[in-house]
Amino acid sequence: MMSEEAGQMLVVYDDPSDQRSLSLDDTSSAEESPDETRLSLETPNDAIPYIGQRFATHDEGYEFYSEFAKRCGFSIRRHRTEGKDGVGKGLTRRYFVCHRAGNTPVKTSNENKPQRNRKSSRCGCQAYMRISKVTELGAPEWRVTGFDNHHNHELLEPNQVRFLPAYRTISDTDKSRILMFAKTGISVQQMMRLMELEKCVEPGYLPFTEKDVRNLLQSFRKLDPEDESVDLLRMCRNIKEKDPNFKFEYTLDSDNRLENIAWSYASSVQSYEIFGDAVVFDTTHRLTAFDLPLGIWVGMNNYGMPCFFGCVISREENLRSLSWALKAFLGFMNGKAPQTILTDQNMCLKDAIAKEMPSTKHALCIWMIVAKFPSWFNAVLGERYNEWKAEFYRLYNLESIEDFEQGWRDMVTIFGLHTNRHVANLHALRSLWALPYLRSHFFAGMTAAGHSKSINAFIQRFLSAQTRLAHFVEQVAVAVDFKDQAAEQQTMQQNLQNISLKTGAPMESHAATVLTPYAFSKLQEQLVLAAHYASFQMEDGFHVRHHTKREGGRIVYWVPREGIISCSCNQFEFSGILCRHALRVLSTGNCFQIPERYLPLRWRRINTSSAKLLHSSNDHGERIQLLQNMVSSLITESAKSKERLDIATEQVSILLSRIRDQPVPSQDKDCTWFCISLTAFCSAFIVEQKFLEVSQPKKEEEEAVTLAAADHLKTMFGKGSQYNIMSMIIEQFQKCHLDHPIAKFFGECTELKIKLDRCFREEKAVKRKANFEQSKKLKERLQALRKEAAEGSPEKSNFV
């Protein structure tokens, strides 16, 4: 028996718009017969709601009706709740209606909030189910007291109904997986495909769509922008605590809100020391989820792979923010500005570079310009677009400025582009993008289209991250680490590949042992082409041209004694690789090795970790310690075989000769101190290594090792002023032998350094005085001989 308590009924609508658009009275309780339902032939009668049907809870009734609706081809929603003492307390009746019930709700306009012009699917459908609370024998239950399954719209097919929002759900487990995928930086499409494979479902048959995933990720970003900024700064500080070498800078506006933030990682700063000569500053991207401009500094390493230098996020993109970004970047890189910087056509950025990096050559990325060509010229040129584009590339790659200017005028005339504003703008900026104007500046090959694709792919890796702003810094770090590991793997693969020599020339063999495979392949191309050129010596250089041509060619200047060579094509200045013309002159001049200065460090096979540390350390003591470690490794590796020892001896002799040729400033006392310290270290290390190879020494034996090292130094330097200097070194050396003779030797010699400086000054003064006295005596003796000869016979005078 149904019992309803007397009193005023409280009515609550789940959707306020239903109160005025949908009216279901208490008397509408018609039960639909099974043969009037869509599933009557496929579904048993107990799968269709009927009057008097019982449920333990109202949620159970909702789930039953929802499953029925899904089989029929529609979805439902909660419409109205009735109760005596309020919702959830005296709840007595619930209404569930078709998702298309009611009319389109009227939205209140809000000028501060953008309006979404979405069409409503509501059409006044009257299909519904009502359940009421019944108490019998003290056990409450819910019964169906009203049901109508007549719709005024078409029902969906089974393969369509799954796309209704009510049936698109993301479980908590799937949400966790999606957020984890987002942190890896993969796209939403890739997330969907992974989850389809995990769940073994056909593509497109997950219980949610790409739009649902994007909405889920967007919901995690719908935070207060100020809270996001606070979280971002907190994240940077946390990274700084874990890694003191992590660098970041930021500015706040007058309201104490985050305005700009830039950061760089320790590995990026180290890479910049070697490969920061040419930099791409890409400001064409935005963080779409947050609508913030993003700037990224990227370069290229010695294996031709992109390397990350830094990142900046700004609230606005103007001259002030771009100038601040460049200044912050220079601060990260210890004030070292790049030789060249490539950017987009951004006039504010052009002015900012001129202000903050006046010595840096600014150029425009050709691939960023070409990417705009379809929208600029496709409609204007029509079928001739591809023909014009080929002509543009030909002009772009010319070597002569005169040829470029003449070709540009002809191109404008042929294609009728005299009044085109884009062509006029390109010509006005030609000195910033056309190669004939840029060949005298170094760009590390980053003007090539192939490198643009690799750089863009690298940037897109962390731009696809669907995470909060605070996690973006961490996400970029993950992408950089991934790229570094991939670069190391490719480096290993390149080094393992056998290098094929094509010319057999000694220069080729020598370059193959010095340059990375990437750089060597570029040089090898020029060596092969050099064989097709002839060289003719002139008064001031060499004229080099192709053997099939009678005119043209390049002028090469070569100074063999100084090891200097240059070509009018400026390829070495542009790419760091010698051109075919210069290589031809070197070959005809019996030069069997490329001069050292034309094998740049940035293209060599170098141990980047040691080289980065050596360049990045500003402390003189740290650099000395690093060099000591390298010498230690050199001796250890060389002692393993006779062949290694021969190679090490030969190369160290060459290196020592180069070092001795370098001038030593008189005010740089640290260089002198370093040479003596290094000599003592190497000598002591050799003696100590010989002893350690045969036994594990005790404390008394360590003293013997130290004394042996001291005796070795005495024998090596002999007596005199050098012996006095080394005696002080040995004395200090012996004081440190109890713990570690060599390590402490460089840490406790401050007083000794002062003594050595004084000793050197006194020795130099004595030598200058002695030289002056000796010169004076020789001059007097020469004058006496001349006078004596003049007074004697002519034969004697001629002899003198």
C-alpha cells in the first residue's frame, strides 16, 4: 500500500529550465504495452518498465531506465525531485525524462564571459518514468508509478546511441591512465589508440571520444591563473633545490602577478658553451591551452642533431618582453652572445636583438618564411605557383649578390608581381634571409630545410603535452632528456659505422679521425668535388674553376707558412666546412693534412661531457682539477698497449708544441703556477702509478712513494733557481703525503704560490740585468774590433 505523508510538497528541478518548459502531472501514468516498444521482439518483458515495478533505491531505478533507454536509442536525465522535508531527507518521488524533453533554455548574457553558440537538442519530448517511495511493513522501496515511452523524435540506431553524452563515461582508472599519458607528451589521438589496444577494442569503440579526453584534460587546467603562476614558480624553485645548476628568471607586474618566466637546464648551458655559436629563437608557437606566447632557443650539436638551450613564457609578445627574454637568456649563458641568431619575421624581435645583442648577426628562418607561401601566393599565381616556388629557391641559393638582384627583378617581371605586397616585403628584408647576403656568417647548416624538420619535431614533442602550466617546465625537461638520450644513441651508431674513404687522399684520412661522421660526410662531399676543379696560381692567390668551364670560378688566398686559407665563396665562414676550391689548392700545394684551425672544435669527435665541463667552469682551480683528471685518464688508457702509448706520445708532443706557441700574458701568474703544478702532478703520478701497479701500499709505503716522487723531481730539474723553486714544491708535497699527496697538493699551496711569484720576479730581474751587462760588453768589444780593423790592412778590415 502506498503511503504519502500529508503536508506541503517540496519540488526541486535538476535543470531549472524544465520548470517552465516541461509539465508532467501526477495522473499521467499510462503503461505502454510491450508491442508498442521498439525492443518488444528482442527483449523480454522484464526489461521494459511497467507500473508497479519495484526497486530497492531510486538510483537502481535510474540505472534500469537508463539501460532501457540505451537499448531503445535515447538517453535520460533526472528531471524533478519531490519531497516533504527537503531533498535527501523526506524524498518521496523522482522523475526521469528523455534527454530531448523540454525546450531550449534561455541563457543569460554575460559580457565578461564568451558565449558558446551551441544548438540545443531539446524538442519537448514527453517520454518519462516516475518512481515513488513506498513503505510496507517498515521496509521502504521505490515503485514505478508513471511511465510513457512515446517520443516525438526519431530514435538512434545501436551504433549511434553510444555517442550520446550520457553513455560516454571515463572511469577513474582510465582517467589516471590519460593523465599519465599526458605527462609523457603524447597526443590525444595516440592516447586513444593506446587504450584501444590495451582494452582490445576496435578503433572508435571506447566508451569515450577524443573530445571527452580533451575536456577532461581541460578541466584540470581550469584553475585560477594566479594559482597556476604560483604553482609554476613553486615548481621552478623545487627543481632549483634538486639541481642547483638549473637556472630561471621571472618578472612580476604591478599587481604582483607573473608576467614573464624563462629557464634553462644545466645540460643546456653546457651544450651552449660549445654549440652556442648559431641559435634559433622560435617564437611562432603558443601554449594553446593557456593562450600564452612561447619562445624556444635551439641549436645544433657536432652530430647534426638539435640541442635545447632555453625556454621563455610571456603574457604578451612585445618589445619589452622580448628584450627581457634575450637579457635573461644571456644571463643564463654567462653573458656569451651567439654569433648568429635565426628568428621569424617579427619586427619587435628584430629591434630587441639589435638592442640586447648588438654584435650578433640576425637572420630570418627561411623555412618559417616558406611555410607562409601557400597562403600568400597560391591564389595569386594559381597553376604557376610551383614554377614560381622553384625559381625562388634558385635565387635563394645563389652565391653572388649581383646575380640575385638581377634574378629577382626578372622573376617579378615574368610572374607579374610588381604590386604584390608580400614580394615587396621579402625584397626589403632580403639581407636577412637570402643566402648571398648571409654566406659570410656562420649558421652551422641550420638554414637547410632538413634541419628545420628535425627542430620542429623536437619542439612539437613537448608542445603536445596536455598538462597544467606548472608541469610544463618538468615536461620540457623530460623531452630534453629524451632527446639527449636519443642523440647519444645516434652518436654511438654513427661512431660504430665504418667510414668509407672515397678519394684515398691523406687529407681525407686525417679528417676522418678528427671530425664526427656528420661533419666528415659534408667535408667528404667537397673533397670528391675538388678533383673536378683546376687551380691556377696568380700574383695574390689562386684562381679555381671547374675543368669544363672557361670563365667564372673562385679566388683562393693561401699563406702556407701561417696555415691560413680563404675562398671567395665563404663556405667555411658559413658552415665551418672547407669548400672544394680551398681543398683543391691545398691538394696542389702538397698539403697532406687540413690545418688545425679549419677543423673547428664544434665539428670534432670530442667527449662533450669533459669539454662542456672544461668550458663551463669559470673557476681556475676547477679547470686545473678537471685537466688533471683528463691527464690521469690519458696515462691509464695509454699504458694498456704499445700502440696506444705511441699514439699518445705523438699527439701530446704536438699538443705541447701548440701550447708553447701560445703567448703568456705577464700579468697572468696563474698560468705559470699551473705549468709547475701540472709538471709536479704528472711526475708524482707516474712514480705513484708504477708503485700501485704492483701492490696495495701501506701507510709507510705511501711515504716511500712520496719521497720517490720528490727524488724524481729533483733529478728532473737539477740545481740552480729551478731547483730552489722545486724544493719548495717538494717540501709542500711532503707535508700532504699522509692523506693524499696529489689531491691535497693543489689545495694547500696558496703561500707557496706567493713565494713562487716572488722567486720568478727576482729571477727575471737578474736575467734582465745579466743580459744587459753582457750586451754592453759585446757592443764595446765589437767597436774595438772595428777600430782595430780600420787601422790595419784592407784584408783584415774586409774579414772583420
